[in-house]
Amino acid sequence: MKRLVYILPVAAFAVIAFFMFRGLFAPAPNIIPSALINKPVPQRILPPLDAQAQGFGPEDLSAGKVTVVNVFSSTCVPCRLEAPMLNRLAAMPGMTLYGLVWEDKPEAARKFLGEMGNPFSRIGLDIDGSIGRDWGIYGWPETYVVDGKGIIRLKIVGELTERVVQQQLLPAIEKAKLAS
């Protein structure tokens, strides 16, 4: 009986260590494939952020040009970090940059854009998150590449760093141009 008192904690530790070690080899939680890749954008229209912005919908995203849709919120720290990158991307020829304000207040989002700069040619608002569910959004920031036919070609979860832009975003934009 005394041995059991010593063996049980060791056995429990071994089981926990096994699952933690196995977790080291699992895919990163931010690499979640989207069910919408190679499918048309959701068929709902995003209302504009405010009177200064235009919203967008499936017709705008299938107008023959590649569009990058960035999901952000004023409460999102990585969104602040990626803002300079988005400002640089907005000047890039051959694609259009749209913003999707997800689960945020319009006045807070407008203040955020005033502080960080507004790289977006259109900004849609999804206060309650219902349109975001159609897009498969589960956090900020997320970025989508949509070809000129309105087909989602890539979803990036997380901050747009220089590395992510060079290795994932720009190649996907070039591929989307070919598909348009």
C-alpha cells in the first residue's frame, strides 16, 4: 500500500509529461486552415464604419481586382503593431486594401485609425460579429487575400510582420492576380 502512494504521483506525472511533450509537435494554434479557401466570399454586405467610409460586399470583392481584407479592432494590440505594415501595403500597386472592423465600436475604431493611420480604401463594420462568423473570423488580426472573381485565396491569422508579408501575403497576391 505504501508503494502505491509513491507510484501514483509518478505515474500521473508521466501521463502529463507525455501529453505535454506530444503537444510540442502539434501544429501551431494560429495555423488553422480556413474552410473558405478557394470559395466565394460570404454573400453579406458590410455596412460602412461611419459617414467617412464606404462599406463593401461581394460585388466589390469580385470587381476584377485583387483585394486584401484586414480584420482589426481598436482593442487589438497586434493590430497596432501591424499598422505600419498595412500603411506600406496600401501604397502597393495591383491590389486594394479593405478593412473590416470586427466587434468594436465605430468611434473607437475611428480613433484607432486616427492614431495609427488609415490605409483602407473601404472599411466595413461588424459590431455584433455575425458577418465575421460567415468569414470564419475568430480573432484579430486576420487577413484575407481575395482574387478579382471574389474567391478567397489565403487567410493569415495573426500580425502581418515583414516575414509573413514576404513569405505568405505577397506570393498569394501574385497568385490571385493570375487567377483574376
